[in-house]
Amino acid sequence: MFFCAISGSPPTAPVVSKTSGTVYEKALIERYIEENGTDPISGEPLTKEDLIDVKAKPSTLPPRPANQTSIPALLTALQSEYDSIMLESLEIKKAFQSSRQELANALYREDAATRVIARLMKERDEARQALSSIQSTIGFQPSAAAEAPAEDVEMVPEAEGALPAEVEAKVMETNQALSSGRKKRKPAPGYSKADQVKGFTQTSHVPSLHATKPAGITALDVAKDGNTVVTGGADKAVQIFDLEASKVLGTLKGHTKAITHVAFREKEGENKLAISSSLDKTVKIWGEEGGKWSNKASLGGHKGEINGIALHPSNEYLAVGSSDSTWSLYDLNTHDEISKYEALNGVDGSFSYTSFAGHPDGVLFGGGTKDGNVRVWDVRQRNSLAATLESHPSKALTTLSFSENGYYLATGSSAEPSVKIFDLRKLDILSSWDLPSENTVSEVRFDPSAQFLSVSGTDLRVYANKTWDELLKFDDNAGVVTGARFVKNGSEVVLSGLDRTLRVLGTA
């Protein structure tokens, strides 16, 4: 019996090496020669021609190994083979489970990456839309190099508009009429200049308005005639006052908490309307008939305090901002709510409004929030913001004002003695300055000519637009100044204060 020197088993095709005389399995030694070219035993050079076939009967089967000549030995061998197969199967299962886990992790990472990319694309698109909306509204056109290089392949369907068709048409008609004339818009002839404002002093005052407990005028507006004044007080009342006659024309009661804001609505061919908002979560509309003022409507669609109102430049609509994280647009003719704008899911930060104002062209509205941001809305869309501006971080933004030319937005907080100016064409802070640390800020407001910015609070300060130089400081008041209005072509400034006094500043 022969045994292969390589495998140790009886060969089925035995061959002998001429060089060493050793018996090999033919297939094994030929493969060895192809790889090494030597005899595996002697190490001498060896070729396939040096192999001699050992002649044996083809029908002769190689004998079984000695350990497989009995039934128990065969059973043991078969058990060993079965065990090996089971172990190999276990290893295959482990490898399969590991591969499946790796595949699941890879799919999860791919899904997460896809979601991140989708979110980033959405944020990019919202940022583009916000910038485009702001730029188109204020009449600023970006350079060709700044425009987006190409449109995305995937198209997202437009969300349903927030306004009925006829209201949106009116809004856009007003916007186009006002924005087209903005670049040509100049101060009215004879409007006061900076040098004149510097010389303003108190020319008259009206004390003891509203009740003494609780005392103070909390809100102010003046009609276009510069003579008729509407005030709101901590005593829950609204008063109409004639400055020339020094006479109260009406004391309007109906609110159950302090008044936060007042405004006149003046429309050609119609009587004046006075609008008031309150901490009692309502807005009331007051009208004049035959020299007498009375309540015409009450708007009560909010669950939180009303902290701001903004009259649309068409004089048809009123925007109302509330601490309940919503703001609404109302029809002043029917007193119906046209649309409500709620906090947006997925947008970080507060939507609880502590101040509210409208852009002079009528498409954009801004709400100051309790965490110091400005939420800028396009009135035509309630599912997305036009922009978010960070103004006074972690401080309630209690006052804001758009400039008449539509380019600037001034902001202030009663919790911080500072003023910030945003350039809406760049959506960035243009200028900011601090007031004395003992000062408070109750109102910032641009004048109708967009030449001046008044800052009311511990005192009154007037700044020049663009340079932001201080032109006037008035501190001859006995209480915090709560409001200031330029009237009569800028020749006078009417002030209100917590000392229950109206003051008029002008040239002596």
C-alpha cells in the first residue's frame, strides 16, 4: 500500500519522483511543481516529466483508513462530520446576522442623511423665499451674480394662500401703488429739518388725563389733523381729546384691563374710527356720530393679551398680535376675522407676541416675541415665515417700528436700554446703541417722513435717520414717556406719559 508523502493518504493516481523516489498523489505533486518547481521532500528541482506513473489496476479502490473499518468508527466519523457541519452552519448564521445588522445600520444612516439633506434644502428654500419676499416688498433687486444659479429639479407645490382672493387682490393693489412710488417719495414740502428739531421745546401741556388709580397714559395716537388725540390708560378707559380746544371729546369705557395700544383709522368720506387693544384679550372699535363716540364692535378671537395692533395702509384691515402665539387679520368693515396665523411647527423659538407692527407697503407684518426675536410674516402665507430677525436675545421685544420708506426696522425692549436698527434689504442689524443704564424704553417709532426716530421711555430722544445722531433730548417729564407722534408736517411732537399728561413740543 502506498501513501502520498504530501497528504498522508493512499493516492488514487500514484506517481514516483525520479529525484527522491517518493510516492505522491499526482494531482497534488503537479500543483506543487507548478507553484514551487522543486521536490517537496528533497528540495531538488523537479518537473512533471520527472514523475513516473505507478501502474495499478483501475478497479482497485483505495483501502479505507484503519479508523474507518468498523461501524462504530464510521458512526463516530459521521457524528464528527455532522458536528463540523453544524458548527459551520452556526458560523454562517452569525455572519448572516452581522451582515444584516450592518445593512440595517447603513440603511438607517442613509435615511438619516436623506432627512438632514431634505431639512437643509427646506431651510435653504425658506431662506431664499424670505430674502426674495423682503427684497421684492421693499423694492430691492439683487445683482445678477447674487441670484440662484439654477432651480431645483424637484418642485414643491405651493401652499394654499392665507387670504381670500379679493382680500389678496386688495393687498397687492395697495402694495404696488405704494412700493412703486417709494423711491420718489420725499418729505412733504415744509417738513421740519434736523436743525429745527434740535430746537424743539415744550410749548404746551395737558395734565390730569385719565383716572388717578391706576394712573398713567399707556397708549397714544394722533389724527392727521395734528389736533385730535386718542389715548389709552391704565384705568381701562379710552379718551378722545381736542388739543386746540383743550377738551375731552369722549371717555370710552368697556375694557376690563389696561389699554395696550390705540390707533385712528381715517378713510376719505368716512368718519374717524378709534381702535383700542387691551390686556383683557380684546380689541374694540369706536366710532363717532354727531359728535358722540360709542363702541361699534369688539374683536375677541384671542386667548392671550393683545400686545400690538397694526392698521393696513388700505385702511380696510387690522392686524392684531397676541401673547397666545397667534396674530389675526380682521376686516374693519364687517369686523370678521379674515385669517389667523399660528406658531409654525419645526421653527425654534417663541411666537408669543409682545409687540406688533405693519410694513408701510402692506404685505409684511412683524411681531416681536417674548424671547427677543422679530417674526416677519408675508400676509399671503400662513405656513411659512418671511424672515426671523434676532434682536434682543432672551428679552421681551416690547416695541418695533417700520420706517416709512420701508427699508428699516427699529426694535426695543423695556427690559434693556438699547435700540437696534435692521436693514430689511440685507436682513441684518445696520446700527445699534445703548441708552443710559437707568433708562427704560417704552416705544420706538419712525416719523411719517422717515427722517427721524423717536425713542420714548425715561425721557424722549429723537435721532436722525441714517446717521442715527441724537438731535433732541427732552426730560422735563414727571413720569415715563409712553408715546410720541410727529404732527403738523413735523413742526410739533405730541407726547404721552405715565404722569397722566399730554405734552406738545415745538418751536417756541
